[in-house]
Amino acid sequence: MSTRTTFNTANTARLTSKPAPREGAFGNATELICRACGAQQPLGAFYACNECFGPLEVAYDFPAITREQIEAGPKSIWRYQQLLPVAADVASIPNTDPGFTRLVKADNLARELGMKSLWIKDDTGNPTHSFKDRVVAVALAAARELGFTVLACPSTGNLANAVAAAAARAGIRSVVFIPEDLEPAKIITTAVYGGTLVAVQGNYDDVNKLASEIAGEQPDWAFVNVNVRPYYAEGSKTLAYETAEQLGWRLPEQVVIPVASGSQLTKVDKGFGELIKLGLVDGAPYKIFGAQATGCSPVAEAFREGWDNVRPVKPDTIAKSLAIGNPADGPYVLDTCRRTGGAVEHVSDDEVRDGIQLLARTEGIFAETAGGVTVANLRKLIATGQLDPEAETVIFNTGDGLKTLDAISDRVGPTANIPPTYDAFAAAFPSATQASAAQAGQESL
């Protein structure tokens, strides 16, 4: 508690020493509201409530907006500019322009799982191949308006990539903190952008604690998921907006979302609610399901036990992008899943690997471990009767499998290793050559 108080005071001092944000800097956003007690604060670099130290989120006064206005916008998250805490000219300022990724009709996977209608919101098409490009783009816009000159973060990997790339594109410095045992591919795909990359001896929760301390001492650093977190989190709403638009302006009956901090899941729910409130979609009920790996499943445990709060755990899973043992939004994930009639489940690391391979084999989509968690949990939710296989379902694939090759490297490889001769091929694949001979015989008749 004392850390938050000190940090909040430091932020107030720094903001008064910087130019005030320009008029309209945060679009239709009006204030920050505490999610715990409802207290209001002005828009600024704050993440903790002055009254109870609870988490803050952005509130808005939305104008009337039509589907046609949105559809006329750019093919990026900025088509939803009026629904985000960003200025009207945000798309004209150098950024990575993430979003509007594909929604895949997953008929093959649906048949395999005995489902009627399944879609995959595939965010591997973003600039650094994960959904984190969305949240970082919104955080960067806020950081600019608040006068920060360095973009920083603690990260489990994908956020590190996104922050380093966004800072390079914006022409500013980046400082990224990661656990030292992060997947090598994610280290390389962060370091390549030329920013400062700091490996910390500990897990993500240790990294996050250090970053929070540093944020209080560096007045020009915008830690995207710390001191500008309320704006950063709003970027996840665009997953909800795009899914609804790509479904023909309707909400799916069920969604399955991987859970790390839990922010993505709660903001997808917020986005669906805003679309209903604005009359852009019908207010049909929907269920939200959270997916975790057994080695880091504090929210799933709390859901199963009927707790209202989450007990921290020490992560031990191959799904490192989800390895947050003390998830900030854990209690809000519980509320969201219970309120909508969903659930939070978990699967073993072997099931995660199975999920990666199942998705690749059926739909040609290579997901990182978080995607394997989602697919494996989808299968488990169906098997346990928690998810209705007859209801239209969307699952979220949040990252590219090329980032987590180690997870399945011992499971896949060449079908055969042969000399460069036809006889060697025929010996290795006799059924293929016999089929060719039989076909030739048929054609000669």
C-alpha cells in the first residue's frame, strides 16, 4: 500500500511539471474511475485510486456512432478511435497500426471436437505477432500525450516484443524487463529492435515488482502496464469490437480467452457491453470462459473453490506468456465468468502441447503455448459439459508459435530421412508407391 501511495504522489508531481495534454488528447474519455470503490480521478498517469488504492479504468462519454462510420475507418484498431482513450488524429502519428486481424471459420477443428460453429480470432497477424500490439499502441498514444519520453514494461515476452517495436517506430527509447528464463525466440525478437533489454533473475512477479519500483524513480518513463495501465488495458477492447464486426455485427454465444493478468478477458467483456449500450449489436447473452495452464492457475483454482479473491502461486509451466502468479485482474475475471455463466479451467503442459498440435493439424494455425492452453481448455470445457458444443463459439489465439518452438520441438520433425533416390523413397513410403502403381494399372485398362 505504501508503495502505491508514494508512486501516486510522484506521478502527481511529475504531471504538474509537464505541459498539460492538448485538448481532445484522450478522445471521448472523461475520467478514471476506481473499479473497487467507484471514486473518480482526472485523466493522467495514475493506476491506483487515491481513496482505496484500487485499480483504475477509463470512463467515457460516447457520442452516437454508427456501424457505417466504423466500417469507413482504417483497417486497424483506429477504426474504433471514438471508443478508445486516444486523440482523433492518432492514426496519423507514427505507430505500428495493429488490429483488424482475421477471424477464421474453424470447421475442421469444430468437427474434431464435435462442435456446431467455431471461430478463431487469430492475432498472430499483428506487427509483432501477438495481441500485445493492440494494447501497446493505445498506451503509446497516452504516453505521448502525457509527455513521457521512454516506453517501458515488465513482460513475459509478447509485450516485450510489442513495446520494443512500437518505440522503434515512434523514434523513442525503450526499456524492457523480462525474466531471465524467457523463451530464446522472444528474447531475440525484442533485442532486435535495438532498445534496452534487462533480464531479471526471477519470475514475472519479481520482474513486475522491480518495474513498479523503478517507475516511481524515473519521471520520464511510461511503463505501459504500470503507470499508464488504464489506457493500455483499453486496447484489448478492440478484440471484442472486431469479433462482433467480423461476425456481421453480432456477439458470439461463447468465447474462450487465455488468462495471464486477466485484463484481456475483462476488457473483452467491457467491449461487448459498450457495443450493446451503443446499439451496434443486439443485447444477446454471452458466456465468457477463462483458460489457464495447471502450472500457473490461481484464477482457475479460485473459481473452482468459490473464492472471491485469488491466492498467488509460483508459476511452473511451459506457457510462460501466461505465467503470472499474482494476476492483477484475477478477482474481476472471476466476477466476469460467474456473471456471464462461464467458467475458468486449467490444463496440463502435455495438454497444452496437444492443443498446439491439434490447432496446427486441423486449421493450419501455429499457436504459441497460450494458444495451446486455449484449445486444450476448449476441449476440456466440452468434455466436462461446461461449454455448449451447439452454441456459436469464438476462441482467441493471442500469439505465434514461432515464439515458443521449444514447447513442441521434441514432438515434431521429419517423417523420414532418406538418401536422394527414388528407391529410398519407395522403401520409406511403400503405401504411396503401391497406390501410384495401382492407379497406373487402372488407367491402362
